Amino acid sequence: MKLKHNEFSTVIPDAWEDRTMITMVAPFRAGQFASNVVITRHFVGAGESLEDFVEQQLQIMRESLPTFELLDSRDNTLGGFPSSQQLHRFQTENGFLQQVQTFVLANQVVYVITGTAPVNDFGQYISAFREIVENFEISEES
């Protein structure tokens, strides 16, 4: 199923920002952690780099999650736009979670695609996370 975002319209009040968030969840049972992918968008200034944005986000995670562990970090491109991908793990009240985050900078917007699953289930969902990232397209209208 192809997900197309922004099939709706509304007015954004003056001085407000579009911080659209899309959440997709894998099948789960009551009481289980719902493995998921969340896509967010963040406007950045003309002089802000993807590397600076990523480092700011990682610093926030380090400060808010005492068990935060960065497992891997890679720079790449996605759809012709600069991208960066991090793999990390941390503990919450739900147990140990693992995330893969892909950051893409296009037209002064950083799109963040975050796949999260319990550590023991992460391998089961990595192909779905990868499929979502590999099929992520940025419209010329953005």
C-alpha cells in the first residue's frame, strides 16, 4: 500500500509551523510494544547543515536517555538528497528498544524516519523499516 501524505488541507495560523507527524504501526497484541515507524519534518535555516541537525538530535537523546548507545552512523543520499542514518539502543519502561533513524535534508526541511522495535524483535522488522526508507520520496512541491 502506498502512503501519500497531505491528502487533506487546512489553514496554519500565523507564526505556527507544519510539524506533520505520520505514524505506522506493525501488528501487535494488547500489552505488547507496538513496533512502529514515525516520520516527522523539521524546518531548518538556510545555513544549517544536516550534520548539525543530526548531532543536535543525538545530543537530545544522550541527555534524555541515560542508557542511550549509538551503535552505527552512516552518511549517504536518498532520492538525490543528503541523508544520514543512525542505529541506536536504549532502555525505557517498555524494556530495551532499538531504533534506526534516517535523516534526509531537502529544501530546508529535515525529514526524520524512525523505526523502533524491542531489541529482541528488531531483526523481524528491519526489512519493513528498510522498505519504508527505500520508498520514501520527496515531492518537488515540498
